[in-house]
Amino acid sequence: MDADQIRRAVKRISHEIVERNRGVKGLVVVGIRRRGVYLAQRIAEYMEKIEGARPPVGALDITLYRDDFQVTKNIQTKPVVGTTEIKEDVTDKAIVLVDDVLFTGRTIRAALDELIDFGRPRQIQLAVLVDRGHREFPIKADYVGRNLPTSENELVEVKLIELDGRDEVILGEMEE
């Protein structure tokens, strides 16, 4: 995907969220660190253009909620833990969880666990820029920018201008 395709996908996702939720009232958009946060901010900006009101935006760092944390943890490897910033009470709200790539579903599972620690949302919806398949958990996105069937040895890399200086999605081979 190039910058224009990403822009159109984010804009379409924003319209779909507004339509499904009949506006932005009672919505909180929460991005998963890192790139999910920037996509969540972009979605909220488009929602403001559509509705004239911007939903609150939060950020989740799921590092300590990952199910592989204990498996990969060793003395030399210390995880880099970022901050979670959810200033809005999530209880009885519709949460739109945003990530860049949906793959096995493990990141989303960790994000769901963390979100529940902040309260009891009325509903959690999932928006992703790319769905590449290969689920290990029964998780399905409500809003998808692009379905990109891949083999397990392929890598989907999302680049966003806020972090990488350009917007693009690249499909490549994993290094062995």
C-alpha cells in the first residue's frame, strides 16, 4: 500500500465506524502502541471532520500483558515498557481498538486483557489497517483497511510518517 491507499483506507474505516455507531458519542478510540496509536489519532481526526466532534483517543502498551513475555524473558533481555494513556473512563463506552496488522490475534488478546483492567466497556470493536490471516485465537476485525493473504514466512511491515518518515505497507520475506 502506498500513502494514498493508506489514507483512503483510514478514511473509509473512519466512515464505517461513525456509521455503525451512529456518530461518535460514547466512543473511545484506543490505539495499540506503537503504530496503532498513530492510526487511532488519524481515525479520530477523520471522525471529527465527518461529525464535527472528536472522540477521545487513548494508547495501550501491552508489553506486560503478552502471553510470550515469560517464554522469551531472560536475564539479558528486558522488555521496553511504554506507557498506557487512557484518560477517559471506559465503563459503558464503545471502545474502538486500533492496530496496524492483525496476524495471530495474540496482540489483540493482550490488549483486551489490559482494557478490561480499566473498566467494563459496553462493547469493544477492532479496527486494523492490514489483516494478514493466520489466527491462533478466534479474533476477527470489525473494520479492515486491506485483507492481505500471506504465507507464514512473509512479513508485513507498516511504515507511518509519524515514526518512519513515510506511509507504506511492505510485504517481504522473514529472515531465518
